[in-house]
Amino acid sequence: MKPFSPPSRHFPELQALVSSITRTVANPQNPVLAEQLLGKALDQHPDIKTLKNVHSKIYYLSFHENTSLGIKLMRAYAACGKPGLARKVFDEIPERNVVVYNVMIRSYVNNHLYNNALCVFKDVVSGGFTGDNYTYPCVLKACSCSNNLRFGLQLHGAVLKVRLDSNLFVGNGLIALYGKCGCLLEARRILDEMSSKDVVSWNSMVAGYAQNLRFDDALEICREMEALQQKSDAGTMASLMPAITNTSYDNVLYVREMFLNLEKKSLVSWNVMISVYMKNSMPSEAVDLYLQMENGGVERDAITCASVLPACGDLSALLLGKRIHEYVERKKLCPNLLLENALIDMYARCGCLDDARKVFDKMKFRDVASWTSLISAYGTTGQGCNAVELFTEMQKELLFEAG
């Protein structure tokens, strides 16, 4: 998954800052002002081109060993999906403290390099530093996302030693870790012992049960939240997703009620509800919900469209499928493998093989599902020659990619 890179905010202000920095570099008589301008530019979420420009000026002014600017550089590179460049900055900082280590750990975690994050934490320990309430939640997330229970157990011991087990974010991290690794009794014990909880605490427990396909237990947590007047959110709904396939109609209604009672319906909550309907063979309800989004002016994304297109195929709703395709092209949501496969499948099931083929031919990347959807459609409509021809083409392409 490609990390999210935030766009530069306050773009004119950022450009003005870079111009000011350029003038300062040309006449570097006030190093304090130069440092302030560089730091402010890094705080504006620059894009990678602007960031490298600012970094070069930091080098030119011999600020590359400045800890404060180094931390801001690391954060900016990580936000642009460049943890390797963040690591280079980290390596050049001569005097590191726990804050510097925390930023490097977070840079790796936010870019899904969990083992790298754990290695940096080992350096924290071997360097004689003590992790804090920012270190442990991040490292626990690395353990959780990499299913590294063994390391997580060691972390839990370290947390107890430094008496951070009562910290809300550490507690949430421990629940997520134990839940993800199937230690549900331990996760539940931690939840029960927490002196303060937030919606993330409860959602982590819901997710733990759902990931282990214990849907009834997950719903029981939701009911506990309700009884304690802890409002659920889109994260609660998303946490239920792993266990909500082919469940009872009553359970689907419960999730629907949760959706309807949300104070603010985020895009995630809409997408989850559509997915719940589709995973429980309720295509009409999925389409109705999509139409509510469309009529209400809710911006749909690739996940929304990919989730509802199979419903169009189920219902032979070709006109809606084409309207969604037009929306996809207008919003430039492709290339997106999942979405393009859904379009091929929708057109194929609606009998529009020429349209399915057009989507297929435009794809930059294909997987087995892309090929098999179209091959199957040719086969079931009596176009055996096209099916065999495409199958042969698939074998050649997959063989070429493998070799």
C-alpha cells in the first residue's frame, strides 16, 4: 500500500517561505532567522520537490546536524512516503534523544516498515534510553501489525517496569496487540483494568473479536459501549468487518442501526455499510445506500465504487453501472486494480462484453481475476474462441512476468 502523502497546505505561504529562504541563503547574515524560516517551511507539509529544495538549503547553511530541523525533516520525508530519506537524516543527527528515536520509529510504522521500527527500538534500549508514552504505543502498533507477539510480550514487561500501563494510548496498543494475535482473554483483561477508556479502546476490543471471527462477542462489546453511553463511530463499524460475512439478518440490522445513529457519517462509515450489505447478499440495499450518497452529494471514492459495482452486476443494473463508470473516469479514480476488476465483472455480468473488454485493454496492471472474469464471460456467452485466445494470451503474459 502506498503511504498517504498530504498535499502542501497554504501553498502560496509555502512558496513565499521558500523565496525568503533563498534570499537568506544568498546573504546568510542572520542564522537564527534562517533556521526559523527553514523550520516554518518544513511545518507546511511540503511536497517532495519542495522538501528536497529546503533540505539542500539546510545543508548549504550547515544546519544538517541541527536536532530540531532534523526532526522536522524526518517527519516531512515520512509524510511524503520516503522513510529511507528520513533514516539518512536520522543517521546524521549527532546527539539523539528519545524524541529523535520516536520520530524515526513513527516514520517506519506510518510507512508499514514494522520490522525496521522494531530494530530502531532495540537501538533505543541498547543506547540506554528509556521509552516514553510516545514510544510504546508506536512500537506496540509495529508488533500488532506484524503479528509479533513475542516482541509484544517483552514490550508489555517493559511498560510495567516504567509504570506506563495506566496510560490510555499504551493500553489501547496492548488491546490491539493481544486481540490481533488471538490472546482475547488478555486483551479483555487489559480493557477491564483500564481506569480511563476512549472509543479507540472499545474499537480495539471489537476488532480483536471480529478478527478471530467471534462476531457475537464483538457485538456484545458494542452493546456494552451503548450501555455505558460510549458512542460508536465509523471505526467501530470498520472493526466489525472481518466477521460480518454471511451473518444473521438481525446482526446486519444492528450494524445498520449503528450506522443510522452516527452523529457524523464519514466516508468510511458509508463504505462499511455498503460492504456489510454486499457481504450478506443484500445487493438492493447496497444500491439504495449508494443512491443516497449520490443524491446527498457525498463524495465517493474507489472503495465505494468497487464495493457497489458487484451489486449492479447482481441486479443487472447496467445504467447505474455505467453512471458509476462515468463518475470513476470524471474523478480519475483509475488506475486501481480492484475498481477496474469490479468494472469488468459488472459489464460481463450485464452481458456488455465489448465494454468489459475496453476496460480490460486500458488496464496498466492486471491480476488473475482480471483475466478470469473476462475469460469466464466469453465462455458462458458462447464465445469459446475469444475465451481460448484470451486464455493463451494470459498464459504468455503471466509466464513473461514470472520469468
